[in-house]
Amino acid sequence: MSGPCAYDRPRRIRRGAVLTLVFASLLGTGAATGAWSDRAEGAAAHHHPAHPNDGFAAGSAGSGRTADREAVERAASQAIEDGKSGSQAAAEVVSRSGDRWSTIYTPGEFDDFQQQLDGGYVGVGLWVRQASGGRIEVSRIQPGSPAARAGIAIGDRLHAVDGRAARGRPVTEIVSRLRGASRDRARGPAAGAGTPVELDLQRGTRHWGVTLHRTRLRTQNVTTDRPAGADGVTRIKVSAFTKGTGDEVREAVREASPHGGLLLDLRGNTGGLVTEAVTGASAFLDGGLVATYDVRGKQRALYAERGGNTRIPLVVLVDGGTMSAGELLAGALQDRGRAVVVGSPTFGKGSVQMPSELPDGSVAELTVGHYRTPSGRAVDGHGITPDLSVEHGAERRARTVLSGLGGGS
């Protein structure tokens, strides 16, 4: 979606002041257009080849390359002096670095991104990601949105938006097109609700075009149900961590039946605000360590609040689409012995990004470190390995495990 995902910032960004764990989740048109990237729309989940000595630095083991902040800022400043685009020059340095999680936003894109953190946006209800070969694919559909009503499905390829090719373009750019947002706010306001957008799509051998009309949408990242009745298992599905998600999880746990267990479904969770994931962890823990992370070599720690429900049986469902902040939560509950994790290995996005403002007002969100679970396991490039690996029928197996823990069936 073009959406919410990673952090909140003050009116002006103070360098290094904000911690983000984005995803694949950026959460681009992902949240706002409904098209996150799997960072929420916007962060590109692809890898560019690195060119030696050209704006990158070696990352820690398993983390690959990271874009060098000084090289990015230097390129932007030089481009501005030459009368060129600072954001474009910075983006080229990031692309050459091979850092798959760093990205550059124009002022308009970053303003849109911050609005998406609140969970509201004007869009069509699509989340997109960049797949192999630069292909743009639909990764999520918001129920009841224009995209859902048009029959667009996860996995559909997006070839063009308003006649402009999508392949190989940054996810943030695709999200901006879907939302009708101007790359430069000085050139005009974003398109409003009711404006049309033409999409060229492919599913298998079928190619088709469709015109959708943007509308005002609000993301619903937490859904709760009790399939077996009021006293049965409470299933809490969390699709992303935006503002308020952590408190919604805590409320869902408080309202859960004391006679049934909890099934926390993090499958397909695209990540988001790490602070919200920590708040979510507080629903199940009585304080203690949730994760550690390093920022430019300095170690930091994240702790849960006291008072969570530590008694009700808990099983966590994960899969290859569980990313970033979702992995942080699953890893914390697993390491702390609070939950049994069931499903398939998670995505493996455990890097930390921080934003800084470039001379032309654009924003560089660059990788500065990586986080680890309470036991010290690295997530980036490794992911979380479930206690019980299940490829098919994971939820059924999770219910069996929950029953064995005394939490119903």
C-alpha cells in the first residue's frame, strides 16, 4: 500500500533522531494508495549491483552493503550546485551501493509518507513490491477498495500507471503515481478522491487495462475474531504496525476469553513502526527485553512495559511475508519463551534506517544498523525460524499446538 510504515518525525527532521524498521516492507502506495511496497509501499525489496568505491560501505556479516551517508549528501550538494536534482543524484548513489533498504524521498513523497503513518490516505487500495528483474507486483489488496472491487489480485503484475511503464522504477515512484501525488509539491497538489488512474496489468497470459477512481481509505491493520465462539480461541491478525496498532493489540488481548488461547497471526505482516511492535509485545510480556539494535556501532535496547498477560496460551503464526517489525515481535515472544512460533521462515529484514534531510529538502532514509532478538540472534538475512515448520495447513497445526498448551482448539 502506499502506506504507513516506519516512523514519525517532527516538523523538521533532526538528523539521527528517528528510528525506523521499514518495509519491504514502506509501507508507498501501499498505505496510502493502498499500495505499500512491502515496506508499505515504498521500500524497494530489490538488490542493485554495487560499484566499488562509489558511495557504499561494507555492512556487518549477513547485512550486505550499506549506502554511505557522506557520499549521498556530497552527491546531492554537488548536483544542486550544478543546477541538477539533488534527490536524483542521491538516489543514484544509493542505487549503486547495493543497499536494498535505503531510499531517497522527494519532499512531496516524504510528506505523503508521514501522512500514511496515521493510517489514512487517498488511493485505490493496492500494495506493491518490486520483484526480480525490476517487475512490479501487487502484494496486498485492501478489502472493499477500488482495487478489490475491480478484481485485482495479489501476484498480478503492474506494467504501467497512466501509460507510464512501471518496470524498474522505484516503488516510491510507483506509489506516488497510484496516489496521484506530485513528485515535487511545488508543481501542484496531489490528486484527490474521485480522480481516475489507469492501470495496465497481467495475470498469467491475460493482459488487461482498468480505470480506477481514487477514494479516501483507512487502513485496518488489526482484526480480531473467535471462530469457535465466545469462549474459544481468539485470533488476532496484524497486517502492519502503524500508529495505534500496538494499543489495538493490547485491547484485543484484554478482551480475549480467559478460557481460550490466543492465535497471533503475523503472516504477511509488512512491518512498520518499531515502537508499535514493542507496544504490541507489551500485551504479552511483563516487561523485559524485546530487542537490541545498533546505530553506527552504539548498542541500544528496547523494552516492553510491565503488566501484560503472561498466562493465556499463545501461538504466533509467521511466513515468508512476515517482515521487519513483525519479525521483531515474533522473535521476542519466541526467545522469551512466551509463545510457540508456527509456520515458515520469515523474510529476514532486520536493518535499521534513519532519515536525514538533504540540502534541497529531500530526505535520505539510510541504513545505520541492525537489530537482534533478546537472545542475540541476527534477523537481517536470516529471518525467524519457527519452532514448528509447516508449509501447508499452518493455522490448523497452530490450533492443535494451542490446544496442547491448554488454550482450546
